[in-house]
Amino acid sequence: MFGIRFIKVAPTDFVIQFRRGERVREGAGLAFLYFAPTTSLVLIPIGSIEVPFIFEEVTADFQQVTVQGQLTYRVADPRRLAQSMNFALTADGRGYASEDAGKLPQRLVNQVQVLTRVSLQALPLREALGRSDGLVAALHQGLQGAEVVAALGVEVLGLSILAIRPTPETARALEAEAREQVLRQADEAIYARRNAAVEQERGIKENELNTEIAVENKKRQIKEAQMEAEKSVAQKRRELREAEMATQIALEAQKKELIALSTLNARQEAETRAYGVSTLMQALAQSDPRLLEVLTQARMDPSQLVALAFKDLAAGAERIGQLNVTPDLLRELMAAKAPE
């Protein structure tokens, strides 16, 4: 009635009231009455806004890719944005008087696309597909330093790249190449496993051979030790035999000396006896035989004297006519010779 209206804005909206070209009221979440014929209202959303985007670009190797992502921003300086774009409401306060309110997200998306094009033109396809994190960091840094974003009073809260896809033909080619690479890596893994098995088998064989060599060396060392021990025993035995032979040689030498000495003594004793006998024989040769006979008979017993008498009788038997020997004489002789 009479052009007076009431407006109530949300806390996430910033409203500016102009009257006759002068700013009279501004703030977030205000509610007030105003006179419509002389009042202009500017309503700027200051809450966070998410804007999805998708566009196509070309990489450094002239491969077309599709970039899909999402931009999150908020209006940090609504007064600056109000000076750059028209966010004025219609007279009835139910809508915007221009299309600038819907152009702000597109402006930001265009800036993202420009920065994305610059980044992708410096990367080949493979790097672009595998470096989404690096691309996000570059885009976020570029948006924060962009003059357009600063002039609009917008703050970028977040940027994410959901997907970077090549064309279907390129994707199939990459998939085939990746598949071949995977198969080649699988073959290489199989070959490596086989080679590892062969190497392990060779290592086992080498260990077995080394063990056998070590065992043979130990056996050889044992045999050498045994031979050394036998050699030492044989040496000891030879030394013992040499010592025994030396002892026997010494004994034989002593025996030889003893025999020589005994022979010399026996010779000297025989010479002494011979000299005595010679001396005695010389003495007897000069004596009367009858005297010797008498001296000999002086030491004889009666039986020997009787035997000597019979001898003398036998010597003169041709001169004896008859000789009578009584049994008593023989009995006496036999009795004298009988053992006690």
C-alpha cells in the first residue's frame, strides 16, 4: 500500500539499500521496511556456492581431453562485487533486475578454464591424466592470484578435479598400451620368478658342491693327519729300532772286546800252562824214568797198584810159565771198586 514494502533476507545474503543514489543501509540477514519508488535494493549471496564445470582442452601433444570438476567459492567483499556487477532486485523484490547474478559462476568457470588450458598445454597426455593433484594446486594458486577474482571480491574456497578423460579412441589406445604393458610386466615377472628359481637352484647346487668340497677337504685333512700320525709313529719306531740297534752294536762291540780280551787271557793262560808243562817236561826229561814211576806209584791206591802189577806181568808174559790168581784177590778188587 502506497509503495511501502517489507524485506527480510537470510543470514547468507548481504543486502544494500540505496535511496536516491545514497547508501542508507547494508548488512547480512536484515529485515526492514522501505519505500519502493525511491529505493533500490542490492542482494548478494555471501554463502559458499558450488559450481560444477566440464570442458574440453588440448594437451601438449595435441590430444583432446575432457576436464570435469567443481569450484567452491563465496563472496568475501559484497560491496566490491556490487560495484562490478548488477545484483539489484526488481521493484517488487522478487527477482534480479539483470542477468549478472547468473553470470558470476560462469565468469569464475571461464577463469578456471583459462588456467586449465595454460596448465594442460604444458603437459603431455600421460602426465595430464596422472597429475590431477598437481593441476588442482596450480589452478587454485592461479585463481587466488587472478585479478578478475580479486576485482569481483570473490574468495575461492576449494577446487577439485573429478576426472580428466581422453577421447574414446585415445582411451582405447591407452588401455591397449597399458594392457600390453601390464602383460609385459606380468611376463617379465614370470621370467624374473623363473630366473630367481633358477638362481636359487643354482645357489643350492653350489652350496651342495661347496659342502661336498668342504667334506672332501676335511677328509683329506683327516687322512693327512692320520698319515702324519703314522709317519710320526713310524719315525718313533725307526728311532727306537735305531736305538736298539745302536745298543746291540754297542753290546756286540763290548762282546767283541770281551771275547778278544777272553781270547787274549785264554792265550796267555794257555801259554802259561804250556810254559809250565814245557818246563815240567824239560825237568822230567832230565830225570830218571824209574824215579818218575816211583813218584807216580806213590800216590796210587792199592787197586791201581794191582792193575799196574798185572800190566807189568802182561808185558813179561812170555817169560812167565804159570800165574795163579786167587778168587779172593779178585773179590777184594771188585769190592774196592763197588759204589758205597
